[in-house]
Amino acid sequence: MTEAALPFTTMTIKPELAGVLRQLRPGQKLRITHTVRVGSQSWPAVVTGTFRHLGSLATGIATHRLPQDDIIIPTIHLTKDNQELTSVTLDEHTRIEVLA
């Protein structure tokens, strides 16, 4: 089986996260832990679901400025157990666990 290609992003994907992303296959059960921070408080947000695909999300300033204003981040698309479709954008603090 060949490794999956990483999506185009403007951020650097840490090698350990890149290794996990390259091994993901549709149908795998995942638990993704994302750290949410508001002000000085932070807490984990956890989502569990079945991996559908890996993509990119273009964000940025909503004005006509320089192309460098665009920020493109990796995004994992999942299906939760209740069949809800969800997406999680990744950052340097995201943890991904492949469940058995």
C-alpha cells in the first residue's frame, strides 16, 4: 500500500503528525483531540469518527489584498457514529489516534 499524499498547506506540518496523516485510510476509526483556547483558559475538544478523507481549507482575510493573506490548513473529514459529517482543522497541538 502506498502512502497518501499530504494536502497543500501554508503551515508546516510536524513530522510526527505528517507520518500519521500519510497512513490514514478511509474507514479507519479515529479519535482527534484538539486544544481549544480562549484567553488564558484552554481545554481539550475530542471528536471520534470514521475517516473519510484529508483535504485543505483556505481561510484568511476577506478583503482583496495580497495572496499571502490566504492561510491554507490541513483538514480531516470524518463521519461520527450518529452519521453526522464533521471536519477538524489541524494545528500544531492536534493529536490523532487510530482506534482498533
